[in-house]
Amino acid sequence: MAHLPRLVPETGDVSYVDDDGLTHANDTVMHYRDSSGNMQEVGPAYPLPTKDFRSSVAAGKVPGWTIMNAMGEWEDGSVDAAGEDCCRWDDISGPARLTTPSDAGVQMSVVSDNTNDKAANNGVASLRIEYIDVNGAEQTEDITTNGTTVVNTVATDIIFVNDMYTLTVGGNGVARGNIGIYLFGGSIAADLYQMIAKGGNKSLVPHRMVPANKTLLLQTWHTEVSTNDRCAMKIRSTDMNGVLIPGVFCFKDVAYVSKAVSGELDLRGTAIPATSIVKVSHWDDQAGSDGSCGWWGYLVENAYL
């Protein structure tokens, strides 16, 4: 399989038919470095000349490259010298900064604060968690919810929950309550890891751990504050200059926002190593802020860098 990218543009008299059946002539061509280190011309089997690189990655056409993205929101922020994570933790009475599981791996528990989030009722009946195991590998587990009755994960080796989202739902179409996943034997108040807020079907927590043997190449992020409260928005991760610093979230960019949208903010040139955690937090000048944020990047197998 071709060793991508290090793509090099070159103009030439090239004719070929792309994936959509369109014929191209005198187009710009790209070259890539193969697994032997030789430069090869991208041709019909890999029609990058007609598609932007991001779309090609999203479509699964670039071996070793995928898109990693995250989005978050919060309401009724507080003044906190340590900052608050951008999520609806207060809706479920969780901690202002979500807990990081032990790197030895843990079992977790899932519960809703509404009895209707279960099969045969009109809320969420089942959901999926995407997590990282003790080996740094990406895994999933599907869970049948049972309302306010706790359901435990089968997995006991979870070191981070990257996402959670609904698989099946009743007539209400969305979660009837707030659904949290937390440490087995612990509590949501102290040990919340991820959540789906009431009225949604997916986590809006912009926290991600980079899997083993991969590097996250951050590209852009954005944020918005809908209230007059000025917020210092900061994207940060547990590394600096490509070196892990477990438990220490180092700033990668900051934006001061008050009743405004930041627009896309450039993060290119920021490489996040394996098992580092990326998240977005806010520091408020006064209580009561509401807002949202998001970021994306290329998740690349290290062999393809």
C-alpha cells in the first residue's frame, strides 16, 4: 500500500478518469512517497488531483490518515480559577473538570437521571462508547441502558472514553435525561468521564485521547460565547513539544470571546503525540456564560508520517 503523504504538486499533461467517471486532461498531478521511499505519481487509483486533501481523508482514500474532531457546549458557567471544561457537567451534577481514568484501566458504569432512558420507554434504549484501552488501542462497547438503574461496562481496561452516542431510541427521539458514564464503584459527582445531555443523542464533550502509534495533527478550532460574559477559551493537551506530560494540560491556543464567534482559528503545526488528551476549557470573568466550541485534526498512523 502506498506510503502517504508528503504529497508534491506538479503541473503536467496528465489525462485520467476519476472516481466520478469524469475525464481530466492537463491537470495538476500529485506525487507521494511509497513504502520504499520512492516518489510515485498519483493516478486513477488515487485521484487526489480532483479532490481537496481533507475530503480525500474523510472519504477514506488516504491510507493511514483519518479525521479526528470534537465539539462541546456549556451553559451557566462559573468563575473558577482553574477553569471549567466545556461540557454540560453541571446538568448532571458532575465535576467542573472531568476526571481522567487510571492508566491501569478501569470498569465503568452508565446511568440516566430519567427512568425513561431504557428499552420499551421513549428515551435512549442503547448507546455506544468509543474508548481507549490499556494498550492505547481504539475499542467500542454497546450498552443497553436501563433508566436510573446502573449498567456496568463489560470492559475493565478503559483508560479514556473518547465519545458516546445513541444507537437506538424510543418515540421521544432523544435522551429523556442526562446520561453519564463514571467510575465503577464511584459517583458521577466525583468520577464523571463522559455524558449525553438531556435532549441529545451524542456527547458534546470536546475531550479526546490520541490512540497508540498515532499522532494528531491539529488543524483548526473555534469557539462562541453567546452571553456578555468575557471568557478566556483555551485548547490544551497533556504534552508539550511532542513530549507527554501526563496530568498536565498545556495550552495550545487561547481566544478571549464575549458575545461573539471566534471564526476558525489556525492550529496547523501543532502535533499531539499518542495517549495525550486534548480538551477545551473556559475561564469566565463573571458567572452565567453559555457557549460552544469545536476542533478537528488529522489522526495519522505514525508509520505514515
